[in-house]
Amino acid sequence: MLRRILRGLADIAYPKICLACKNKLDALSNDDYICRLCRLKIKRNMPPFCLACGRHLERENRNKSICSSCLKKSLSFDRAFSPCLYEGVIKELVHEFKYKNKSHLGKPLSGIMTEFIKEYDLPIDYLDLIIPIPLHKTRLREREFNQAEVLGRHIASEFNKKLAPDALIRHRLTKTQTELPVDKRYLNVKDSFFVTSNYNLRNKNVLLVDDVLTTGATSSEAAYTIKNAGANIVFVLTLAN
């Protein structure tokens, strides 16, 4: 009884707000971060999917099974998957997660990813390791945590997979990809990763995890580095694309 009273007083003094629309959450809501209306507004990435980047495949490309953008690229990962579109509610939540130190959002956001794995029966059983895309140590100091590692840790726990957060190191501080035009992003991340001696990746099947896939440049360069270390298959899973 006392606990409920104290919680009620806390809700009055510090009401919970939806991190997407900033409106006050219903006191009876079981969700501590997003209101019901905003949850319904999350835009899902729907099949058919491009067999490279994982985005929804438009009608004119369905006979090729690959989108027109990926036809012009040489991506090093074997396939990418994303449950959501990077706009609206999800974009707001990712911004809160990454830049406003709300690491607790990792659990509900990774839950969307694990649901997607189960819904589309992704080949998680055949993967040996989950490797989060690393941050450079300077960025890690600024943010205090790596959002990809937080997501990867929840996914690894859900499917009883080994998480290898120190298998891949980002040793070169690069410009933020969002600041660059598309044609400069691949050059920006070139040779920015290396594989440590902590893990033997030879013949391993790897899942790279990150929050967002845009051009695929960062994930492709990470996959290239991992494959150079002997990995067999490299898939990419992000929350949104």
C-alpha cells in the first residue's frame, strides 16, 4: 500500500511522458516510454524484402529480388534485416536512446527486433556469434554506452547466443555518417575496423547488430573486416532502415 502511494506521489511530481510525442502517459499504462497511439504509429518494414539491404521491395524490382539501390553497390554482408522504417516514432525513440542517455530503451527496442526474428523465422540458430557494431572510444566516452551493444546483449540473451562485444574494434575516429553525402560514406569508414585476437572467427557465421541501416556503408565495412578474418556468413540486423 505504501509503495503504491509513494509511486502515485512520484507520478504527480514527475509524470511519465511519451518519449515520442512528449505527452503525458496514462497513469494506468503498462508502458513506461511510449503511449498507445505512438506505438500504433510505428511504421513496420513489410515484405517482400530486398535480398541485400532488407528494405521493402517495390513492385518494379520484385522480379530481381533486389532493390535498384543495391544493384549499384557492392555490399560485403550477405543480407540485412530490419523490422521498422527509420521515421516518425522510431526515429524519435532512437534519438532518445542514443543521444539522451536512455539506455533502458534497449530492452523494448530490442524486443521489436526479437519479435521480427521470430515472425520471419530468421536463421538465428545457424549463427555462432553476435557482434555489435563498435563505437570509437571517443564516441563511447561521449555517449557513455554503445547502443548497438545494448541491443545485441538483449538479443543474445533471448536466443542464447554468444555476444562478442570486443571482437571488433573501431580504431579510427570517423566523421558522423549523417553529415556526409551518400557517395562519401563508404570512403569515410574504409579501414576503420579491425578484428581482435579475442575470438577466432574462421568459418563462423556472424550476426552484426546496429540501431539503423542507411546506406549500409558502416555495416558493409564491418562485414568486410570480419570476413577477412575468416568468417563465413555475415548477416546484419538493425532496428530500422
